Amino acid sequence: MPIPLLIAFDADDTLWPNQPHFDRVEATFFSILARCGDPAALHARLYAIQRHNMQYYGYGAKALTLSMIETAIQLTNGAVTATEMQQILDLGKELLRFPIELLPGVAEVLPALRQRGHHLMLLTKGDLFDQEAKLARSGLGELFDHVEIVSEKDPATYRRLFRRYRATPESFVMIGNSLKSDIVPVAGLGYRAIHVPYHANWIHEHVPEAELAGVQFEQVASLAEVLALLP
């Protein structure tokens, strides 16, 4: 019998759509502030503020909401109206309660891997309350042996988790859609990583081609294909 693996799954845009909801909210936000510039300029300003605020707010719906408010105040020189502010707050609330729809293959792959004797982990980054709520709405909670919600997915975080779970390169697999968060740091530490691309990607998760040179990882077109790669 093959040795059971600890298989970690990213959540957002790996198990369920997430970025499309954020893209829709940002587009609505840009329409609210249309008097301040075109969408491309507004997007650049919002992202610059988001990047600055990551050290304070981290990632997720609440972080985006606060950055949208700050962007609106700056772009209007403090003249943003109460109505516009309420619209922005309502957009943030939408991101905290959107229905979770599983991506293709999720409902089949997770039970199949458990039946093979593997241990499953949900490994996601972002706001604790928000990520826990999304997991609850997904109905997948009972399929995971472990749930880790972290503030960042970097080598230091992965090293800590590897120590905690006594994971070795032979016993651990990371599966996710983000090259920056799920693949490069894991592969860089000598562990196995499987990339499942998703059509919508946040600019912050982009990895230049040059930085992928020499990084060893596997890639599949859909989550269902991982079943053929794992024992």
C-alpha cells in the first residue's frame, strides 16, 4: 500500500471561484468613482493603496473594502459623499456573503483522495473569519483533516507548517492555482507542488516568467487530473 500523503489544497480559485467576485466589485467601485478617472487609472491607484495597506490589513474582503474607502477619499480630496461611502461598504459586504459554488472536479476529487487513505488539509491565506465562513458555506469542512488559515504563504510559513505536521518532501503535496502563493515557495523548498491554473488572477499573484526558470512543479488543466498524478 502507498504511504498516505498530506495533501494541502488552496481554497480561493482552487476549490471555489473567488477572484471573479472581487473583479466584479472593483468594476462597480470604478463606476462609482467614474468622475475621478478611467478604470485603468483607478485600478492602478487602488492597487497601489492595497499594496501599501497589506502590512496593516492583510488580504481579503475587509482589506479591499478599507482600501476602496481610502482610495475614494484620496481621489475625491475628501469630497466622497455619504451615499457613495455606503455603496462601497455594501460592496464589501457582498464579498463576505457570496454563495460558494464548487469548481469542476472538487466534489469528486476530495472524497476520492480520502478513500485512498490520504490526509487532506485546507491551506489558505486571508482573513480568519471570512475564510472560515467560506469553508462553512462550501460544505467541504468534513473532508479536511486539517485547516490552516495563514496571513501569508511564504517560505517561512511553509517551513513552520512542515515542522508542525512533520511533513517531508516525500509525504506532502500542495495543490493550488497561485504560482506565487501555492507553487513557487513550496517547490523552492524541495516539496511537491501541483499547479491548477484559473482564468481569473489577481495582479498581486503574478509571477514573471523569468522567476519560474528552474522551478520544478507539475501542472494540470483541471483538478480532476490530479487523481492520475497521486497514488
